[in-house]
Amino acid sequence: MGKQQKAWIARPVKSSHPSMLDSIKMELETKATDLIQNVLKPKHVLPPPEDMQFNYLIDIGMKWYRNYFYFTSTYACPDANALSPTFELRFARMEHIGDGKFNLAFMRHTDEWFVLYDGLSVDECLSTIRDDAWFMP
């Protein structure tokens, strides 16, 4: 038997996400917390309805996952046959694309993210989430 020859195999290059500075992360978290506490919660989180028949919004929050920053809404399920007393949905996504810029997307009814705005700063993203009807919790 002959010796096996070694062959070079091309590997696809992994796409690397631009790294995000901690200062940008902290700025985003601070400003997003302010937006949630002072604008979104007072506007959208209302007292429980009288009939308690349908799901209703009880909280708005945020979370990181890799290079994505999500705004989340938590709903209560008052029905006795509900699988869970609450559930969480993501309604806005900011994707860091480098240089302190973000793509801003909303969750469609098809459970797919749709990017509406490209290359926005933190302040532009947050004001868009505050004012644009596509980003309602």
C-alpha cells in the first residue's frame, strides 16, 4: 500500500461581525432603559382589562444576543387553559454593523425580521422606535 497524500482543502471564510465597544453598549443600554421607563411603559403598559379574557401587555424590556439588541414585550395570559401564565415577544431589533451604526428591524406577522432602516446611530434608532408605528410592542 502506498502512502496517503495530503491535500489542501479550501475552507469558506467565516463572516466576522464587527466588534462593539463597551462604551457603545453602555450608551445603548442606558438610553434604552430611559426610553422604556419614561416613554414606552407609560404609553403601552396599561392596567389589566376588566374582562380578563385576552392576553395583555404587562412589561417592556430589553436584552442582548450576540450583535443584536432586542426590545421585548411580556404579555400575561389570564385564561385558565393557558400553557403559560406569561410569554415574551421581541418587537424591535438593533443589529450592530460597525462604527457605532445599527440596522433597525421589526418583527413581521410571519415571524421574520424586516430591516426598515440601515446605518442609524443609537439616538436615531431609539427615536425611531419611540415615534414609528412599526415598532409598537
